[in-house]
Amino acid sequence: MEFENLVNRSYGSQPKYTEIMAGVPEDYKQIKTLRDLLDVNYKLIGAKEQLRRNLISKIKSKGIKYRGIIGFEDDVVPALDRAILSLHDIILVGQIGQAKTRIAQLIAENLLSPIPVIRGSITNDCPMDLPAIDLIFLLEDKENPMSIPKFYIDGNSMEKIRNNKLDTPIEWLEGKDRFKYVLATPDISVKDLVGQIDAIKVTKNGTEMYEIESYSPGQLMQAKHGLFCIDELPVLDTRKQVALLSVLQEGRFTTGSYPVVFEPKTVFFATANPIDYTHSGKIIEPLYDRLKSHIHTHYPKSLKDEMLIITQEARIQKAFIPIFMLKILARIVQAARMSNEINQDKGVSVRMGIHSIELLVGEAERTRSISHDLLAIPRPSDIFCINQSVKFELAELDDTNENREKTLKNLIANSLRDTSLEYIKDIDPNVFEMIRKEFAGKTFQVSQGILGSNSMQTSYDNQLKNFSSLSTMINAVLQKVESEQEEFVKDGQKYEIGQDSIVISQGTHNELKAAITELVVEGLCWVEPKVLEKRESTYVAA
């Protein structure tokens, strides 16, 4: 009677707490047992309603809604807002490397509330998943004569309540821990999605074949109260897509002849490539229709967005990335997306730029920073190492390694030209003529292994002693770079991007100036009329 009164009072009464997020008590970390949940009359909020209410709170407070998403402010973000506010299941359509899966993951991390689950549950079992009568039966250790078998919590969770009663341990599970990602591949089975009767459990536990304790949960039930994301939905064959249909249509499913109803109570996200998405029959019509919001993603439209994404996503330690190196990479990637020589059906992922900047840092370490104990700072002379991170396919030429390298070299040359000219375009033309005269009978050597400043005659500082006008130009470009770098840091702060690799510090001066030196002499080969010519690693007067 004690259990019955406590449960009925808790289920039938208003919550005793103030919410800090949808369904989250202000002191939720102090709620550690089933008794604590019942004492505060805890009410579980559904996952879609959590997203809606938490999004509303962020809109009202003008907080960051989708932390880490860059370049989608004008189209994708409004579409996501509408879909979430409308409690829709969503399919994201876009080419590779357009942050489709990341969007789903970030929504789970930022907009799903923490929920209380029975410790150790693999199906995110909250005690309040159970109707009051079922919870009472478990607390009193009585058999529950269910007329219609229904999965509320798994057998292990039921056993914990029977054994621990009101002291059943509770842990709060964050949204990020209720994100379930499944890549649609031909070897994914229906049982992987909806679960199966586990013969081992039947034998080990002595349960009947059709008791809930015999069920081994699939991916859908492991995403209960969370966000289930199936990547490349059109790859699933028809039979497997049908298995997902009832989840979208009715919020429930059954598995085979097993007479139990399952309700994953999850938010459903899918992704698709535009080619597969538009191909008739790739997604069965009923499933296509029940994915209520179809949102199209795209690659970064601006150079700055591409640079911010590269900076945000790259895994870089103990390095400084000059803004012009980011521009060079971003231009290469964006030019590749517009090239007729490259297969645009496949797309050119933002990962090309991300992986390339990581390689550039590795190249700076390999050639200079490790052996000379310097901070790694990539330079234009390092740029050709990125060929091992470039994964585009050719369209017009034979897709051979030789042709891909040739295409990439052209992209690199054009980007180096455009970026270097950008930094010297405002220089007085008279200075160009002075530099041309300075180079009469002289050369300037450039190499990955030459340092910005040391005792060697070939160091850039020592070489610049013979070129006063060139040195003046480099210092002017240095000031411009420093100003741009500060602005870029501010742009990154808006998205809470880590600053360590883009903030100029005292230890960056010599090697940063060396990188700028390479940028300037490269630009002097492209101005009209040409000032310098490059012969292998040496620059001479044109």
C-alpha cells in the first residue's frame, strides 16, 4: 500500500521543481534514486517536445541554437527551426562533407535535455516510462498481467527495480549520449534496426520465448528518448525501409511474430545524397512522404565560412595558422567545386580543407619546427604536400593519379596567385620598380628548410638585408596580416572556435614573417608587369 500511495500521488500531482531546461529540475544532479524522482513528482518530457521547448528558450534568450554550425544562417538554420518547432522528423539532403550528420549530432547535444535513466540501461529506461500500475507491480514484486504485451523498459531494468525498490539508482543521461548514428550499408539487417528474440537470453534466464526479458534491443530502441540518425537512407533496401515506416507513421513497431509493441519515442533524422534522393524508388514513397521536413544543405558559400569551418574542425596542436594560408586552402577547395574537370556529382567535401591544413602543420613540423624547436607555422612552400588529402574524382579526364595531381597543381597555382596578389595589390607601383632594380644581378632563395631568422646566410632575414624595398613591402604586408588575423579571431569567437592556432603570439614573429616573405615574392611573379621570375627555388628579376 505504501508503494501504491507514493506512486499514485507522484504520477497524479504537479512537479515540485523549477525547470532549467525542458523537463530538467534545477537541482537534478541531486536526484539519484527512484525515490527522489517520485518525491519531486518528476514528469518525463518527450524528445521532440524537448527539442521544441529548448529551441524556444534559445530563441527568446538569443542564445546559440546549433553550436558549431557555420554558413547555414540564411537557409538551413531557419528550415531546422521550423521543423523542430513543428515536431517533424527530418531528412537532410546534400553532398558529402556538408555537415548533415553533424547537424543531427549537434541538435542532440544542444537541444535534448538530460533525462533520468535506470543506471546501466542500454535502452535509456526512465522509471516514468512505466504506467503507474506497472511500476507498483514491480515495486511490490508482483506479476503484471498485461493484456497487450508492451515494451516499457527492458528486463534488466525491471529486475533492478524489483531488487532495489525505491533505492533503484538513477543517472542523468545527456542528449549527446542519446544520439544513435547508423550508417546504412548493405549488411545492416532488419534485426539490427528493430531487435530480436535472443535465444541465449531464453536459455540463460529460463524465460519464455515471448516474454520481454527474451528481447535483445536493436538500434531504434537503443535510441529511445534520443535522436536516431540513419545516414544515407536510400542505400537501405525496401524491406529495411518498411521496418522504419511504422516508427514514422505510428511511433511504434513490432518485430517478426514477437507479440510485443515497441515505442522508441525518438526523433528521427535521415540523410541522403542528392543523386540517390531524386532517383525514383531509392526511398520508398510512404517513407519519403512521412519524413515531414526535407532540408537541403550546401557547401560554404563564402571564403570566410570555409576558413572558419577548417579552423573549427581541424585537429591542430602547438601550431599557428596564418590567415593567408587558410585563404589559399579555402580557395583551392572552392575552386575544385566549380571545376569542370572534377566530378561535381560526387562533390568536394569540406574535409579536403580540414585534412589539408592538418597536413600543412605536419609538413611544417617535419621540415622545420621539430629540428629547430620552433612553433609550427605553415608556409606557401609547404602547400604541395596536400596532394595526399585530396579525394576528388575527375570528370572529363581519365581519373588517374597523374591527372588528379595535374589538376590539383593547377588549382594550387591559381590559389597562390590570387591570394598573393590580394596582399600586394594596394602597394605603390613605384615600389615594384624599386624592387626590380634591387634584384639586378641578385637572387632570393626560398625553401621549406630555410628559417626566418638564424645565423645562416640563407635565412630570410639575412637575405632581406640586401633588399630594403622588398623588406619594406614585407613589413607592410605583415601589418595587414596582423590586422586581418585579429578580425578573424573575432569572427571565430562568435562561433566559440578555439583560438590557440590563430592568435598571434610573441613566438610567431620570425616564422610568420618568413611565410609572408614567400607570399610576397610569389605575388611579385604575378603582377603586371611582372617583377620577379621563379626558377626552381630561386627568385630573380623578371
